[in-house]
Amino acid sequence: MVRCRFAPSPTGNLHVGGVRTALFNWLFAKNQNGSFVLRIEDTDTERSEKIFEDQILTSMKWCGLDWSEGPDIGGDFGPYRQSERVELGFYDKYAQELIERGHAYCAVYSKSDQENVLRTLTEIPQLADDEVYTVKFKIPGGKTQFSDLSKGEMTFENENFSDFIIIKSNGFPTYNFAVVIDDHMMDITHVFRGEDHLTNTPRQIMIYRALNWEPPTFMHIPLILGSDRAPLSKRHGHTSVDHFRREGYLSVGLMNYLALLGWTVDQEIFDYHEKVRDFIPSDISNKGVVFDYEKLEWINGKHLRLLEPEELIVQFGLWLKFTGRFDYYASIEADQFYSREVLTMSREKINTLEQLFDFSAPFFSNEVDYQEDYVVKYLHNEWSKDLISAAIRKFEDASDWSVEAVEKTVRELAEEKITSKKNTFQTLRGGVTGRLVTPGLFETISVLGRDRVLERLESLLEMIEYEEGNLSD
């Protein structure tokens, strides 16, 4: 059975490149009716932090990349952790076996001068107080060869490698040793990972062969690049999954975009869950791909507009709670019908939930916040007061608040030629929202409804009259 894994280190937030790697492993495992394993590689005790592990788990769950097994934590699968496996003695056992076979040795040295004195593992208990030891793997002669699903046949001259540490002086295994033991004991059959690991692979295969184990099938995927063709990093912009979630990207939108970074697929907009049956590793390009923030936002906007209205409210509500906007969430929940109308209308001109929050804010506020450009251009005119007064009269007489009826009313107001049609439309737009960029004017007025529109226009008229009174004084 196919068994894939994703093994992040909890030394920072989950990078979009990492989650793309996880996605390709997940897709292949699901396609083959296999298992997808999550393993936290936390043997770097100086840099690993619990807060980063928690963030990785949260991001993986948000992305929908469920793992198939792990320790039972309250009825849910937790991840495997290398630190817990250290306590079980897995790594020491196989280090001892390598020493006994002549493939590894202890490097005992003084803490002060680090002068190596090679001994066997059985002499460790006789260490002096000022001595520590590491276990090193002995590089064999010849060549190391393997077949990579992306790179093809790979050959490395062993003479280009030096003996390397597999057990550190603190007793923890190094990455290259631990990953071999873990992958073997977890029966991992395929390892898809970034090509930055390519130089680690020969060392790992040397260990596999020294222990007479069969290595998994490797595939080293080209890295995601920034605009300068260097590996994507913070200098190019934000790179963590958590950032994109806070910015209001849907998980399905982010994963759709990441899947397109290297995977040749027959459509541009899709839910990756529905593409499991189409995933073939050979369809992943062997060329680097540039992360395009604008393309990501465009794809996310497509997914926002594909959501059913009820699901849009759910996703928006979850995001509001995630970002701590609880008052706004309460407003959304207070009137589901109104919220559905507002959000469905507003999403036509935005691409993220953050933009949706900003765009829809005037519809949920009890007071209109008039933007300065609106005030300067449309309220300080000789016709402003007359136009607002006329609008109030027309809307007071209106009984039909459908979009079509509102359009008829507004156009009739413009025909009174109190000012130009553009001035009429923009003054009303800003009068009911405080802004000059909103959803369609007629749709906006229709959704706000009679009470809100009249209340806002009357408040605006009072503000104009108040300012006129101050000027006359």
C-alpha cells in the first residue's frame, strides 16, 4: 500500500511551499487509496517551539489536509513527533547496529578543545566529566545512485561527502538519520519533497543500504520562486499559510493556486478534493514556478463567487471569529437574510474576505462614516441640500424596493435636473454608504431597504443644514 508523509519542523510558521509539498503527498496517497502521515520533526531542540507546532497543525486542518493515523488525542489523530520517538530509543538502537556493522563510530572529544578521540559505543560509560560524544556515519567508497521520479537517474560520487553526525552530543538524532529510521519504521513508500533536499538524499540512501533496508521512491519537486527567480522568501512578500488565512483567502482558493504551481491539470478553477482521481506524479513539472500574488487573489475571488450564499455566510463568519471581529460577527448573525443579500452583492467586486469585510462594512454600521473625498466633491455644493431633500421625498413615496423599482425612482430623480446624472448617482451612493465605491447603486439602495435609506439620508440632510447654520453664524 502507498504510504506518503509530510514532515515539517516546528521552527517557524507553515510556508506555502511546505503546504504545496504536503498537498502533492496527500493527493498521491488519496489517489492510490493509501495513507498520508503527518510527522513533526522536532529534534532541533534549540529552534523548535510548541507555538509553531500548534500553528502547523491548525494550518494543515484549515487546508483540509487530513492525516490518516497518529496518536489518539481526544478521539482525533495527533501527529507523530520525533522527540517522543527519541524517548523510546529507536534511534540509539539503529546507531548501535551501524557501529556494530562498521558503518558508524563514536567521536569522543573534550568539551574544551573538541579533540576527537575515536572509541566504540561500549566505552561511552567511561567518559570523563569533561568529555562528550557524537555518533558519526562512515562514508563508504564508490557511488550512490537512485532513480528520482522528477529528476531521473541520479549519481553521486561518495568521495565528495565527509563522515557526518547521526547522533548529536545531546543524544538527539540529526535530520538525515532520524528521517531514515522514521520513514522505514512507518513503512513510507514514497517521499515527495522540495528539491532543496536533493543533496540530503545520497546520505540517507547510504544509511538505508548500510542497514540493508529498501529506500522509498523519491521525487524532488522544484521550489516555488519569487519574482527574481530566487526561492520564495519573506523578502518577496508574505509566505505563511497563516498570513493568507488572516488576509481572508479561502482554503480552497489557496490550495487551488498552490496545486497549479507545477501541476499540469485540465482546468484552472477547481476544488482539489475533486481532482484526487486525476493526480499523477509525472504531471508535476520539473521547472521552477513563480509565486504570483495577483493570480492567487484572482483565483480566490473566483471561489468566493462560486460559494452558495449560505456557505458564503458560514465562511465569512468563521473568518470573522478567527480574526477576532466578534462584534461584526454578531451583526452578521443577527439578520441572516439581510447578511446574505449584502454579502452576495458585495462579493462581485472583491477577491478576499478581508476585502469583503471592508466593502460590506457600511451595510452593517449604525452610523455612516463619510469619506473625505465624498464630502468635498458632493456635499459642499449649492445643489446638495436640494438633491437630498428631493431624494427623501421620492423614497418616502416609494412602496416597491426591488432593484428595478429603485432604479426607476433614482432615474426619475436625475430627470429633475437638480444637478447632473453623475452627481445625482454619486451623491446618493455616498449618502447611504459614505463611500464612492460600492456595489451597484440600485442594488445597494434596494438591499439597504426603506428604513435604512431614509434614516441615512435624513441624517445627511441634518448634517448639511447644521454645517450651513454654522457658516451663516
